[in-house]
Amino acid sequence: MTNPAPVTKGGKTSGTIRFGAVLLAMPLVLWLFLLVILPHIDLLLVSLHERISYGKYEFSLINYIEFFVEPLYWNTYVRTAVMSIMATVLTLVIGFPVSYYIAKMMRGKGKSILFLLCLIPFWVSELVRTFGWMILLRESGVISNFLQWAGIADGPVEMLYNDATIMVGLVYTSMLFMVVPLVSVLDSLDDSLIEAGYDLGGNAFTVTRDIVIPHAMPGIASGCIVVFMLTLGNYLTPNLLGGKDSLWFTEQIYTQFITRFNWESGSAFGFLLLVLSSLIVWFGLKISRQTLSETVG
Amino acid sequence: MADQFDLECRDVVKNFDAFTAVDTISLTIPKGSFFSILGPSGCGKTTLLRMLAGFQAPSSGDILIKGSSVLGVPPNRRPVNMVFQHLALFPMMNVAENVAYGLKRRGVDRATIEHKVNDTLARVGLPDSGPKQINQLSGGQKQRIAIARCLVLEPAVLLLDEPLGALDLKLREHMKVELKQLQNEIGTTFVYITHDQSEALVMSDQVAVMNAGRFEQVGAPQDLYYNPQTAFVAGFVGESNRWQGIVGAMQEDNIAINLPTGGMVLASRSVHPDLAEGQSVDVFVRPEAIAIDGQGKTDNGIQAKVENVLFNGAASSVQVRDAQTGHEMTVALPQTGAFANLRAGDVVNLTWGADQTRCFVRTVKQGVTTQGAVA
């Protein structure tokens, strides 16, 4: 007779908890659904449409076929992927020693100052930062003028609008996103492991290869994923530093949507970019033997 | 003669800016012995060990391993290996890879590596643990793997930096005995640093007591315990009752030490031939040197009231208060259980021989009170 009371109470409590959990999860669910899933479903549907005449659409794969048939799109796609991978590798190669220095060589105040120095450029918008590079590198820019003044160059030197400049801009823009995870993962490496490596006969190369890099792998993977995705989806830097000839895939998407007002084709390109980044990240995790949960967690 | 010593330090000094961490240390460690450096934290023992391993360079002085100087030799080229405080096993490798690491760095061929790794794992009592991951091991097993990882390289000297510190008490007691046995079997010279006197006393052939960057005394554990040369050693090694006093009248065999609280302690003249009247001294008496209601030597005799009975099996003791001076003392209870029914509030007669009293002259140097040796 008295037994049902606690049961009801228990049921009520868990009901309250469930409602609370739903409420807490709401922003995430809304965000995922409204800003990620819904647009992508729409993108997919639009990309599978073909415009027959004004206001008339039909299901078709023509937008995808067009991509594979037209070498310009195809080339831009591959070029963007290759350049992004190169930018990621370069950022890692430059960022790793920097992070190691900050995390392992510096102590106390010097450490925070160096870390802050990496952060400071990011207080300025990406647009302004990129214009900074343009001021330095353009034909009438600082470096060109200096070279002429020093007598090294006879006339103005144009250093903008080529692949190397795009690469410089991309690496510069991405550096912080590589350094932050690397510093935190290297910080967590016990100094005595490095010392033990030396004590047992290792040298700088073998200790780095066998102890530091395996320990830093989750940080390397997460840094690389972030940098790669940011680079692949970057629009501003390749466009400003590379000019008309930058041939970045996001520019193709922009052109389809805005210039040509061809939403169907633009959607297909957008979807292909998503497939590309997912595939490369998956492949990268496979060869570095990392899992996504390890990398994020 | 030189190759009789596996390790030798000559006037080694290490300064960090104005601070002298290691101050003119000289030591020689004979082949195959277990040498401990015992001292409180911050006494410079870790700095000394890191200099032996090569992670820090001495500011002056020389370090010789097997008779040749290793100054300027980096850690990876020194014939010494170190067991780190937190062991520093590589979590990214399994047990066998950890043990094989040093051999691989030497370019030993694969078959020999496998053979040696299995041999060494068997020697530390973990023959089948090769494929295990580090986090699958218990604390004691990790300990043994850390030692195996060094031993497989057959170092001239094995350095151990408080490796038992992280273990729980029971395991620590067990590992003490095990380490001692292991060292006996393999005959490698061990240099062991610790702040735990029981570890140092139980395991070592020789112990150096270190304080403020200097060696206070180097000797066999028995020596340190029964014949401390300085007040620091007397206070740091083992338990002691401690007073401060002034040297008073000389008697035929004994010296009277007057305590400021009004009491008097007798010390033997033959043990302290150098004491002079009027000197300020620290006085030490071991808790087990004092007899309760006993018949032995009765040079010193006081009446005291039991304040606390600290029962701890064979290591039981009582805290008592001197009825005359109000001084608190600790007295060990005999292991026979003769005073098992002693209770707080009981009054007991305490006696001990004058030869059990140790006095050290207090000296004042540069405004700092330090203890000079009188022996």
C-alpha cells in the first residue's frame, strides 16, 4: 500500500532530469539541425536539380557531371586539395619547433609572453592581416622599394599573385591553430621522459621520433585537421594574395552562387568540397593511426 | 687503484646564480656497492645525481666514472643509467620495447636484443610481461621494468632518484628488500638518493648524509646510527630526544651538561674528550637507550610522568614529561611487552648511561647557527 509512493517519486525525478537534459541539449540540437543538417539537405536537393526553364526544375545529375567533364573545375578541385595539404604540412613543420620551444624550453613569464606573441596577430581581422601582406609584397610595396633602394633589383618587383605568396598567407593565417594544440599536448609531456630517452642513449633525432612525436600525435592530428579545414575553406587569403589566377575551389563556388547565379551548380560544388575534406581527414587519421575521438578529446 | 672505484667525485660544486646547491662534495664509491645519499628535500641530492647522470654540469670539480673524467660527456654517452623518480617509462611503447629502447639506440642486432630483453625481464621476475602495455602494470612491476630498462644496458653505475617515493607503504617495504637482493645478485654499483632514512639504512652498504649542499657524514648505516659525527646526523638519522645545554663541571668520568630548565644530563668524558666548560651544546639521547624502571647504568636518572602511550607493535614508545624540568621525551618500550599495561598518568623512573649521551658543540658562523662536529 505504501510502496507505490517512492516509485512515483522516483519516476517524477527522472522525468524532471530528462526534461532538464532535453532543455540543456536544445541549443546544440537547434544549432545542429538549423545550421548544419537543414542547409546541407537543402544543398543536396538543390544540387540534384536541373533548371529546365523559368521556374521549372527536374531531378538530374547534370551539375555533378558538369564538374567532372569541365577540366577547369576538376583542376581547381585537385589544386585546392594539394595546396591545402601542403599548407598544412608546412604549418606543422614550422609550428612544431615553435611549440616545442614554447612548451619545453621556456619557463614562467617568457612562456606566456611567447604564447601571447603568437596570439596577437589574431586580434586583427583576417582581412586586415592579409592587406598587411599586400602592403609588403606588392609592386609598389615595402620590400620592392627596399630592394630597389639597396640596388638589388633594377625595377619594381611584383611578389603578389603567385602560388608561393598564397602559401605564405595560408601558413601565416593557420599558424595559431597549429601552435595552440601542439603547445598544450607538449606541455603535458613529462620532462623526465625526454631525459630518460637521452639517458638510455637516444639523441635529439631519435628522442623526437620515438618519444616526443608519438606523445604529441593527438595534438598534431587535431592541429592538422583544423588547419586543413580552415585552409580548404579559405576564401579571402587565396583571393587577395593570389588574385585572378589563384584558382581556389571556394572561389568557384562563390562564382556559381553570386556571379552566375547558378545555385544548382554551386550546391553541387559545395557538396563535393565537403566530401573532399571528409575523405582527406579520414585518410589522414588512418595513416597517423589516430581516431577522431582521441584527437578531439 | 683508480679502477677500484666505479664512481668518484672530486670537489664538485654546483651554483645556481648566488645559490650553492652542491658545495664541494667529494666521494668515492667502490665497485659493486650500494651507496645512498640521504638528506631532506632541497639539500642538493637531486642536483648531485643529475650531475652524475650528465643532465647538469658541475660549476667546478671533476666527476670520474671507472677512473676517467666524464665532464663534457653528454648523458647519452655516459656509462650510467638512471631510474627516475616517477620512473619515466615510455607509455607509447610496450614493456619489451621499453627495455629494448637503449639496446636499439646502440644498434644491437634484433636477435641479441630479443634475447637480452627476455633475460633481463626474467631477472627482475617478470618473464612474460613483454607484450604488456605500461598502464597494465602495477606500481611494483613498473618499478622493476624501470630498473630492467637500465640494467639491460649493463651500466657501470645505476642511479636511482627516490624511485620508491610513489609507492604505498606495504609495497615500499617489500621493494626495499627486493632492491637490495637484486643489487646483490647483479653486482652493479647503485647510487640511491632518498629522504627516507629507513630506505637508506636498510639497503645501503654506505650512506652519505647530505645537508645544505654538503656531506655531513659518510659511513655504514650502523656507523651513522650509533656514532653520528654531527648534530644534524644525530637528529636526522633515527629518533632522538634533544636538549640544548651548557657544559658544566667536569667529573671524574663524566661531564655535567646543565640545561636551561634547571636539569642536568651526564655525558661520558671518554666519548667527548674535547668538550670544555662553558660551551653551548646540543644533547641527544636515543629513545631506546633509556631504560624504564631498569637496573642498567644509572648515571642519568629522572622521574617522569607518562603522557601518551604510542602503541605500534614492536616499535611502540611512550611520550613522557620530565617531572623536574617539564621537558618532553620519547622512550622506546622494550619489545618483550613488559610495559604493555603502562597508562597515561603513570610515573616512571628513567635511567641511561652517560656513554649513551651525545653532545655536539653549537657554533655560530656568519650569523647562522650551525652544528660543528665534536668526536
